[in-house]
Amino acid sequence: MASTCTYQFDTAVYKGAVTFPTQLFINGEFVDPVNKGTIDLINPATCKAIARVSVGDREDIEVAAQAARTAFKEHWGLKVSGEARSKLLHKLADLVDANTDQIAALEALNVGKTFHAAKAIDLPTIGSLLRYYAGWADKIQGKSIQTTPDKIGFTRHEPIGVVGAIVPWNFPLSTLIIKLAPALACGNTIVAKPSEFTPLSALFLCTLIREAGFPPGVVNIVPGYGDTAGQAVGESMIIDKVAFTGSTLTGRKIMEAAARSNLKKISLELGGKSPSIIFDDADVDQAVKWAINGIFMNQGEICVAGSRIYVQAGIYDDFLQKFTESAQCLSVGDPFSPGTFQGPQISERQFERVMDYIKSGQAEGATLRLGGERFGTEGYFIQPTVFTDCTPNMKIVQEEIFGPVAAIMKFSAEEEVIEQANNSTYGLACSVYTKDIDRAMRVASNIEAGTAWVNFSNWPDLGLPLGGFKQSGIGRDLGEDALENYTNVKAVHINIGIKI
């Protein structure tokens, strides 16, 4: 097959041709898969083909892992200074910035998110992530620890080796960089498996990685299916650590594969069913805007989506009316159309999955207040959907839908809503809306979640960790805490006077 593909954009917000590789990126070269596998990528807004690209298999993962191992031993890892790694990451950030429009166009085309969101949110975040961890690259430090007068002790934080990164389709490039930037800053090499649905931005990134000057084998990108290439990442005896973002079900499989192989280190950022808790004293208008953002941002395809909305009785009617009106006014449609807020779901499978949950909510007795139907006649669009009269054990309240579906519930007392919010197998995030700072701190402390936003939602900060409690994951992305995922700590003891 051809080694590149050029897509011509002629839209209201972006016009131009973008050329991207279609092969695997292994050891600094674009290569065909061992078994010549391919996949036709589909534009979720039109259901039409975009391009045909290569997909790797177990054999390709092993080739990539061996290239990464060789690179780690010969020209990366402890053989390259933190300053040199920092310069390369800064260079990559500059190249991402220089290609912002092209990458944003690929994300909108391939994922279905709006071009505006990709350009205004995703791409600036990617550049900032690369620069943030570039700043850490020469600051990976241990400690000098006082022991006895006859001994010196200190610790070294050393790179683990080869990191396998498996990333999802909802924020394909952002999530890849969340893994790649700290891993490279710490001196590891990478074998990354993007989703088979959305590999375009990762493949485009490979051209920038080469241009930035990363040595061959330091970064390897192998798009592939989860049950073949993804499973191979978890089972490889060459890969030393796996960083994964995706569903809890798949996270369990990766954890099992890691245990059955070489007991590799893992970090898992998994599913969520995040509660948004809105008290009587909240600024209702602001709470509505943030709650709308919390559930409908990125078509609801976001792990921290505030899909369970609890509203205190005193403002319930007012909130519900304003929330419903706001949801009804959301612009759904072409991701390249100015003003579009919500694009299509990623695939037919995901579209049907969300529609099945909507049917389940109706069958279990919830009131469908808004939406619940396909939007338009082509593409995988779903109307913003709002349910009321939900009970705690309904599937739409308990299970992650990953779509534009909100369940709104009334509560009376603080203790009651804390119990309801914690009635979940997930614990990724929550939002609390109140003007009472004591209540805000108290509730945020009592919700079993890795992230608590007060009076806003869906707004991670690069300097703060992101990760879950319970079945929402293990380990943390972002911030200084993420560095722990990509280093081993070595204790060094030096005898300066002990004799036997």
C-alpha cells in the first residue's frame, strides 16, 4: 500500500491538504506490518471512508519492543542527559504548535470532535504537556538519606526501560502525549498502540518526532486492534511497563496479562461515572453551564463526564428547566461547522451502545425529558439526552455510557447525596457546586474520587494528578506524581567506615 495519504479539507473553518503516513513507525522508519494488515478508517460524521492505514499484530509489537530495547541500551536511557531529553521534547512541542491546524483537522475528521475544540483545547494542552515534562527531564532526582556516621545512603530514580502505551479513541493524541511526555522525560523508550479507530494524529506525530531528532527506536507507534496488538503489549517479555487509558474491562485484561508475563509495572486510567452535586446555595446559572459542559463535552465521550447530576430540592425545578433549555440549544452537527458544540459518536458500535442505554433507561422507568433519538440522517449523531426520575440501581445511573446522556436526580440532605454519589464501582472524578467553602471542602473530602472540582468541571490541570479510586484505575497521570509511573527507585548504600 502507499506509504502516505493526502486528505484535502475544504470546510468553513479549515481549508488545505494534510499528508499523513499510513504505515507503522518502528525504529525511526515507516514500515509495513509483518502480516500486511490494514483497516479502513471511517469519518463518523458521514460514515464514509477516510483512508486505509496499516494495523500491526503481535509480531509487529515484538519488533517495535526490540527496537525500543536496543535504543534504551545504546542511545537513550541513562546514556542521554536530562538536558538533552528536555531539548528534544521542547523541539517536539514547537513542531506541534507549528502544525496545530493540520493536527486539529485530523482529530476532527477521525474522531468526530469539533475542529474548534481540537484547536482551542486539545492542541494547546499537547504543547503544554510536552513543555511541562521537558522541564522535569533534568530534575529527576533522588534523596540523600541520613543513616549512620559510617555509611552514606542515597536514592536514584532510574528509567524503567521500555514502556508500552495503549491509548483510547476519544482524545487520541492528548492521551498519547500524557503517557509519552513523562516517559521520555524520565529516559524510557516507547511502544505506543493508538486505537485502530483513530490513529491519524499519532501517525502524523511520527513525522514530527523524526523532524525533532529523536534517535531511532526511542518512539515507536503501532496502530492495531486491542485483542491482538494491545494484548501483545501486555504480554510482551521485552516491555517493562504498560500505561493504559480506557475501559475498566480492558484494564482488567491488561493487568492480568502483565501479571502472567514479566510482572510488568502498570498504570491504569479507567472508566468513570462522575457525580455532579449542586446545592441550594449554588450559582444556578453557572452550575447549569458547567454541568452542561461536564456531560456533553466531547459528545459525552470522556472518562470524567459528569453523567450523574444530583440537585438539591430547593433549586431542582429551576435547575432542571434551565439545564433542559440549555441542552436543547446545543448545536449538534458537522465538526467543521462554526458553532457546532457536539459532533458524532466515534463509531456505529458506540452509537448503538449509547442508544441501547437510552432504551434501558426508558424500560426501567426513568422519564426521558429531552432527546433520546438519532440526530440527522447520516453519521453517528445522537441528540443531547436528559433523564429524570432515575433510581440508584438503574443501568443509566450505575454504568458508564460514554455518550451524551445525563441522569438528573433530586436530593434533600448532604449526607444523603454523599451516600448516593459513592454508590458506584467507579471513583474517577466529581464536581461540587456551592458557595459554602466549608461544605465544599467537606463534601469533596467525602466523595470517593481521585479528582474533585469545586464550582466547575472537566478542567484538569497539568500540575495536578489525574486518576481514580476504586475501579477507576491505578496510578496517576499528570503533574509530578506521573513521574512515579516511569521510574524505578534504587537505594545506594556506601560504606565509609564499617569494618568486619
